[in-house]
Amino acid sequence: MSSTKIFQVRGQPLPRFPVRNHRMINTVVCGFPIISHHRVSNVLSRTSGPFLGYVPARTDENPFLRGDSNGRFGKFGGKFVPETLMSCLRDLEDEFNFVLSDHEFQVEFTAALRDYVGRETPLYFAERLTQHYKNIARTTGDGPEIYLKREDLCHGGSHKINNALAQAMIARRLGCSRVVAATGSGQHGVATAAACAKLSLECTVFMGTTDIEKQSSNVLSMKLLGAQVKSVQGTFQDASSEAIRNWVGKLETTYYLPGTVVGPHPSPVMVREFQSVIGKETRRQAKQLWGGKPDVLVACVGSGSNALGLFHEFVRDEDVRLVGVEAAGLGLDSGKHSATLAVGDVGVYHGSMSYLLQDDQGQILRPHSIGVGLEYPGVGPEISFLKESGRAEFCTATDQEAIQACMLLSRLEGIIPALETSHALAILEKLVPTLRDGAKVVVNCSGRGDKDINTLIQRGMPSSLC
Amino acid sequence: MATSGTASSFRTSVSASSRLTHLRSSPFKVPNFTPLPSSRSHSFSVSCTIAKDPTFLMAEAEKTKAAGSDPTLWKRPDSFGRFGKFGGKYVPETLMHALSELETAFYSLATDDDFQRELAGILKDYVGRESPLYFAERLTEHYRRENGEGPLIYLKREDLNHTGAHKINNAVAQALLAKRLGKKRIIAETGAGQHGVATATVCARFGLQCIIYMGAQDMERQALNVFRMRLLGAEVRGVHSGTATLKDATSEAIRDWVTNVETTHYILGSVAGPHPYPMMVRDFHAVIGKETRRQAMEKWGGKPDVLVACVGGGSNAMGLFHEFVDDTEVRMIGVEAAGFGLDSGKHAATLTKGDVGVLHGAMSYLLQDDDGQIIEPHSISAGLDYPGVGPEHSFLKDMGRAEYYSVTDEEALEAFKRVSRLEGIIPALETSHALAHLEKLCPTLPDGARVVLNFSGRGDKDVQTAIKYLELGLHWSTGPEHSFLKEMGRVEYYSVTDEEALEAFKRVSRLEGIIPALETSHALAHLEKLCPTLPDGARVVLNFSGRGDKDVQTAIKYLEV
């Protein structure tokens, strides 16, 4: 009985990727050829076989839950962590596998998503945006139809709450009374603080000092929600490291709540699983709206949680094109960007193997983007895998293009998108002319732009606006 | 008074159809509250009366009154756009045509399937309806009494709508209506900017030209919202006349409308103004109540026992109440802003403290002085800061169908903090007023009573206001001894604005080379007023409580602006 439930909840199963996927490599538009020498930096433990004492709890029935039993997607992912964390991660993995099929959890979670988060979010036909691209098309009146998946309407203003809420519920089930998290733009921090307030868990959020300055209203929101905000010298990377350090110190009572599809197994799988509700809803809504599947999916990629949330459901549908957009910052040649997949190399960071921005010594480079949420030097291992297998295409958009896209959507649709989301919208400019008439494009509108208004003003928007 | 023949027939058809949807107990029972005395002892000062009521109008009003305690017989509004004696169309002649045209269009679109389908589609996919009816578990727990009994609290989550408040329901519908009328130009006025942003949003969505009138002073204070509106493609016009605030902006917008009435639609954001606006805005917001009825039926198979909403102009409250007015067993509670307190004179509690008069084209309760001049209202939340109230609220109050209470700034801020911590949802300061009233309401409710509170907006916009209270170290309540000393008259207490404090901050830094803390700057700022009153050679000792290194960043930000 329970296995049928899993199918209902999880939708399409995802097996290991068949080799035939490699045939799709030619669809890469802006990706660089994969660099052949794979340097492994900061290797904490080398693993090729399963860990000793590894408990494959219920995994036999659900082989599709992961790349393989070791949390690997091809060669990416894994658990490159100190020994002390292993038992903790194993407990977490067991609990995660359990809740996926636990009726009680699913009922509670579904109700919370509906009544607290406000799902399902609409799949909105952006009529005027579609028209805009049709008007500038060379052949008159031809163009694809653009739909927005309105994650900006979620409680807290972005897709982050889907995952934060689910994991906070897991934390409570594991008997942890305290949650630690690290945040960059503050969106994940606010989502975590909200979820913890709702579930009456103690919450500590680590945040880099520079980010705290930039995002002061998010900091205050977190404090209002009862979270303790601890400042860490540096940026998001440093905050993450500090949060993990704090967690390792108090493993029994504390839960580390990762906000994105990075980190050691099972966190990439878990976050993806909780975000995949985006894709599932999209499939259902597409069926209702035009009785078919989308032709192209577009999402921005920082470390990849919103992109995977949308893509995951459609990975097996090979007729659906998947396009991820990274932040090119001031330009790929400037060295000031976050285009991990475009110019990064393979390495190990924050517990898993993936593409990274690193120098010749394997040291992490400082990323840059106007969308603070995209400022991460790594990327989710599954995203790396999708790139290497050629299943998804990845391209980049600069700060300037993102700002333009943000203004365009505000004017045409009355929706102010987050600057992260604006990167995904920016690529439409290049993507749309290559698509056939009537193709259905779904863009993940992952967050709202209220938090970015100050940044936009500072960036010297046209003076007519100020 | 222009009226259309379809008016009365529309009302009947609506009440007939709503009769089908639910059963009603016809005898009016008043189990939970006593109606307020309908004859207010003091005289009604009617200000700025533009049109005198013809006697037959009054007769009509009397008839409604005579319908007495059965709400199903009430005409809300009657064929003259009146709710009892409230409402009406007190407007210049030039606008009469536009208003009648609007009224006719509204009635015909109410039964137009195409329009309704398009509106429903946009509400679903663009606005993100329906909004959940959320069981606030921890808030319910908070109000549970020692014996384990207590009411169950549900929140109607209008904060999850696009742009973060219920306002968009009405803005979308009116823009669609303007498009149907063939009007390509939209005007609106805004105080704090929320209504302006909602209007600019829908104009962007439908590709309409949008002009927002805003007081020059408000524009300075709300620079972010001005930017937001411009980002959305709206033209924001500053109004410098008068006090350069909301009411001057309103006058300017109406002037514009009178001039360009053929091409222009005026989007009104609340259930105030001349007929048909109060009715139209109410009906566009009524989706809130309709969803609530359906969701309540799904969740517990019944109706809510108590409805709570905040009241400024009253659109969110009316949206929730309208559906339930005829269900007399449902208690309806509106919460107004008492600002610094009802006796302070600095409040916006129109229904509690106001008199009947005419403002913005309709008769209703107003805050006015003995000469019938409008008193500037005050509330910490910009959305409740309105000197009038929707005519239908005045009517419901006089008929005793709804109860109205008030909540001070301080109580609202406490609720703001409490709900953020307990539920992880930051409410707008407007909504916080409704939430604050739960403190008084819940202990009086029976066990298991179901309270539905209209969670009308999210608080992101108010976080800055909260920063002021938090960062400056000023607490939301003062120590008891201060209250005592003030009461006894032993100590005098004055207040100093942020601006004055910042000035003092700068002054003392420059004059004495000591950077005071912003807290201390408040004391320093008061010297400006105090010193001229002191005799020669009086010695003043000022407690220089802290140094200002921590505040330099904050101060620079404000001083630069």
C-alpha cells in the first residue's frame, strides 16, 4: 500500500540516467566544453564503494530517490564530510526516506503547503510579455507562449519556504529543538525563521556581515520572527561554514537546515524532493491549460534549488528542453561572476563533488552577482550531472541584462521579479527567436523583487525613475 | 440623483440567488451582543452638505430602517445608492454622468459571463486566489485558557495575494471594467503608496496609462513606493498644494477626473466615495467572504462564529462581512485605530468618536471639529489613517449588526511582534490592529468558537517602521513608574520627532565634538523648546546616556536623504 502512495506523492520515478541521454549534448547553447582534468580539492574522505555500516533503509524499493545509493549523481555529489557527521547524516537519511512514505507526514505537509504557504501557485500566461516578443519577431506575429510559474506568491516571497517548512517538520520529528541555517540574501533565513516560528523551534541564522548590511530589512524580519541572527565576517560561504561548525558542536539537539541542493548527501536529494512540488504542479496545470507538456523550462541557477524543483519532474520527458541560467555578473571575462557551470572546474566543496569556481590551487574564488541569491561559488551536484550528461542546457545572463529584464516584466505584467529570477527572464531575449511559433515556455518566477528595490535604486536606474 | 431602472432589479436578483446558497434563520436573534443605542444623544453636525436630501429620499431611508432588525430586508444600497441615511452621491454635476455610466456598466457586467470569466481567470492566475483559510495553531494555543478551553482562530490569508494585500482584488476588477468602458487612462490617489502600487500594477498588466497623485510630503517619506510605481510604468505626480498630503492629492485627482472624464477612469481604493463606488468596491472584494464560506464548510462543515477585520476606509472588512450580513448568528467585529489613545485626539477611530457628515461625496461618520472641518487622523499604520469610513460600515454600526472597537498603536505593535513570533507570518500594521483585538475578544468567547480574522496584508512594508522602534531602543511600553509619575504630575513628558533628534545629533556632534547616541539625542533635541522658556542662569543637567558610534550609519542614511 505504502509504495503506491509514494508514487502518488512523488510522481514520476527517476532512475539512473541511461546512456542514451548523451545524444542530447548538442543542445548545449552557451556551455563551455567540459574541462578534462578534474581536480579534487579539499578532499576529506575518498569514497568509491558504500560506507561501512550503511543502512539502505527502504532504498531498495525506491532506487530512483538518488543517483545511486551513495548520494551520487554520476561522479558528482557524495558525502565528503568528517566522520563525526556520518551518523547524523545517516539518521537524517533514514528519517527522510521514512517521511516520504509516511502518510501522517504527507498529510500534515500538504495541509501546511496549502494553508500556510499558499500553494498551489498559479501557472500564469504572461500575455503582454508574449505579445512583446511576438512584436519584435522578424516574421510578424510568430512566437512562443510564455508562462510564469508564480513562486513569488508563496509565503515569504520565494520558493524557499517549500523546503524550509518540510525540513523544519523533519527536525521536529528527529527531536531537535534547535535549527541552524546560513543565508545569503536572507530569503532562506526568513523562510527558515518563519517555519521555526510556526513549529516553535529555536532558530539561529548565520549571515555574512556584508550581506547583513545589504539586506537589513530581511535581518529585521528574521529577528521579528524570533530568530537569532549571528553575523560572520565575510559572505555567504563563510556563514555556511560557521553554521556547519555550530551544528557539529551540538549534534544531538541541533538540526542544520540547508536551503539549497548542495552539501553532502542526503541534502541535495532532500531539498530537490521538497522543491519538486513546483514541477509536479506545473505538469498538472499544463495538462489543464493546454492539455500537454511544456516545451521549454527556464529557471535561474545559483546553486540550483528552484531550477531542480522545476526540472526534476520533467527530466525523463526528453522532449522537454531544460534551460538553466547562471549569473555572468559583470561579464564572464571580468572574473566577477557566478557562472560556475560555464567556467568552473570539478572539485569538492561543502561536502560534495561538483563544479566550482576555483583558482589553480583549488582555492575557492569569490563569486559576484547582482542577484545575491546566485552568489555561490558552487552548484548542486545534480545540476552538474545534468550538464555533463547533456540533459539540460546552461547559459548566462549579466547583471545589466537582468536589470533590463526586471524592468521589462514590471512594466508589461505588473510583476516585480527578484533579481535572481530576472536572470531567467533575461535569457528569453536570446531564446525566444530560436523557438517555433506556439511553443510553450515555462519560466520559474522564483521570487518577488521587493527585497531588491534598494539595490535597483543604488545601481543608478534611469533617473526618470527616482 | 440619477438612478437607473436596473438598479433595484439587480439587487433583487442578487439576493434571490444568494438565498439559494444558504439557509437562513429568519427571526433575528441577538445572542452575543446588544445593539448600540441608535439615537445618538448629541446633534449630528453635517459638514459640507452639497445636496439637501429630498424628503422622498428620507422616506426611503425610513423604510429601510423600518425593515428593522431583519438584514435580509435591508437594501444595501437602495436605488439612490444609500445605506439607510448614509452614502449617496454628493458630487459636482460634471461627475454625475460618469458615475451613472459607471453604475450602468457595473450592473451589466455583474451578469456578463465573459467579464466574470475573465475576472475569475485573472484572480486565479495573476492574483493567486483562492487564498487559504489557515488554522493558526499556535495563536489558538496562546489564547487557550487555563482549563484548556478557548476559541479556534483561523486567518484568511489575503497577504498571499500578488502585491501582498487584498487591495489588488478591487484594482484588477476596476481596471478590467475601465478597459470594457473603453477608457485608456487611469488615475488614482495614494497616501502611503499601497493603493498606488496596486493600481500601477494592474495598469501595467492591462497596458493602461496610469497617473498617480501623491502628496509631495508623502513622496519624500515613501520614496521606495514611488520608485516601485515608476518601475511599473506609472507616472507619479507630486501635489504641493495645501498640506501636501493625501487629502490634497485626492482633490487634485478629482480635479483631473472632472477635466478628463471622457477618457479617464478613477480607481478608488476603498468602500468610500460617492455611489456606486462603495457598492462596487465591496462587491469586488466580496470574493473574500465567499471563499471563506466555502472553505469553512469544507473545514468544519459550518459557518464561522465571529468575523474580525480592521477598518480604515473599510474595504477589507466589508469584503469579509458582506457575504455574512444576512447570517445573523455570525458576529461581525471591526477594529479601528485608536492611535495614541481615544482621548489623545490623535487617532483614526471614526466610528467610535466621529459624527455624521459628508466627505469625498458620501455621507458617513467622520472625524470633524465643531465647525465641520476635518480633523487630521493619526495611526501608526498608513492604511487606517483616514478621517472617514465607508457608508455601509456607518449603516451596519447604526443598525447594530456589526460591532466596532478600537486598538492603540502600542497594542497593534505588540500584536505585530506576537504574531510574527508565534506563526512566522509578519502582518501588516493595519492587520495587526485586528490581531490586537483578539487579546480582549478571546477571553469572552465560548470554547470552540471559530473566529475568522481577515489577514489583509503582509508586513514587509512596515518592517522599516518597526526598525525605528527597535533600533532607537525606544520600547513599545514604558516602565510602570513613569506611568505613575506622569499620572501624579510630578514629571513632565514631552516627545521629539526622529527629525528633531537627528538635528540634535548633528548639532551636538559639531558644537561639542561628542557624538551622542540617538536615544540621547532625543533629550538633547528637547532643549530647543525648553531653553527659550527658562530663566537666565537656570542650570540644566542632561543625562548624556550613551555615545553614538553605533548610530553613525543610521544617522548618515537619514541625514543624506
